[in-house]
Amino acid sequence: MKKVTVSGLLKKKQAGEKITSLTAYDASFAKMFDEQGVDALLIGDSLGMVLQGQDDTLPVTIDDIAYHTKSVRRGTERAFVLADMPFMSYATPEQTYANAATLMAAGASMVKMEGGSWLCDTIKGLNLRGVPVCGHLGLTPQSVHVFGGFKVQGREASQAEKLLSEAKALEEAGVQLLVLECVPSSLGKAVSEALTIPVIGIGAGKDTDGQILVMHDMFGISANYMPKFSKNYLVETGDMRKAVSKYIEDVQSGAFPSAEHSFE
């Protein structure tokens, strides 16, 4: 199968074809997801919760992400590989450039950062230095203490308007993908239609350009709880490979996420 690139993901959006994504943290699962045809793999700072047993993502370090990125890259031949910039690893432009270089050298094809327009100058600087960027808006887990917990974002009209404005600013600054987490379905649709870049949803409704799930949630083996926006595909299929295949099929057909996995 042809290697997935950021331009290929953009063509999928333009053609109305859904993008499929999962988190991955090691070579074995990355190889399985890659062979099943998942478009993009994210080495998420979610590893702090699902691998390390932390209460949130904040303790994850750049070395943690780099280690798991190297592992995922070794198991991947065709899928697009993204790596999270963890908490406070991009507080200043200079710090961001150094840490992004570490993740790109580890095997990432793009780095992901949480935040809005305050990141625009840094994003431009990364692009000038050859580093592609994925944005992340909505529920940004690194800001969990600011939000007062893991809560749906953008329900108020003013919040929705601000989020849409931030998304447009990120695209103008040079972001090539956007992850949109835990927002009402109507807002997920509005953001996806307003941007030319692909919008990957997680708890953002069925009208985004694609979906991403934490692999442990998709297999129903998360240590803490099952988020409303996720679905246990392993219990439905009884086989990991079949679970991944069914997830891909459901995203591409529009069967997932359904109303029960979305927010209003």
C-alpha cells in the first residue's frame, strides 16, 4: 500500500474520504495497525495514563515520547506518524525547536501541540525549520487543571465562536492537520467545513474529516474508564485485527461515531 503523506491526507479530505487514526506506543501494535490500513498513528502523551498509570498526561516527558516514537517508527511502513509535544515542552520558541527536532529525529513526520493562536509565531518558526505541525483544540488534556476536569468545550456560543477563530488562526499560521477533541457535533462540523486542512475528531461528532481513538479505549482495556466518545471494538469482534478492521470500516462508512459517542 502507498505510503501515507500529509498531502495524501489533504486529498482524502478534498475527496470526502474519512481519515482513520489510532494512538500507538510500540512496534508490535504499530505494525498491526499499519498492516490493517490505519492512515495515521499518533504517539500520544496519553501514554502517561494508559501505559504509566498517571492521573493525567502532565508527567510525560519529551524523552518518553521520543522513546515510543522510535518504537512505533520501527513497526511502521506506510502509516503517517505524528508525535505529541508533551506538557511544557513548547513554552518558548527555542525550547520548542529543540524538542521538535528530537521527535523528528526519533521518527515522527509531524509534531502535535495543544493550544490556540498564542502558538502561531512558534508554528511559523517550526515550518521555516522544516517541521510540520498538527494543532489540537477543544478539550486539550494538558490544560485539564485550567478547565477543572475533562469537560466538553465549546457549548456556549461565545466559546464556539472563539474556538472557530482559533482554528482559522492555526491554519493561517501553517498547521497542516487539526485534532478537535470533545466538542459538540455541530461545532465539529462547522470547524471541518471552515478549514481547508483535515480535521480529525475525537468526541467531535461524525462530520469531521476523520477520527482518532486511544488504542486502549478501542480495545476496552483502559485502566481507568471508557470515555463516552470511544467504542470497545474488541468486545464486538473478539479479535484485535478484526477490531481494527471494523473500526476503519465504521469510520469510513460514517457508522462511527454515532449519536451515543457524540456530544450536543
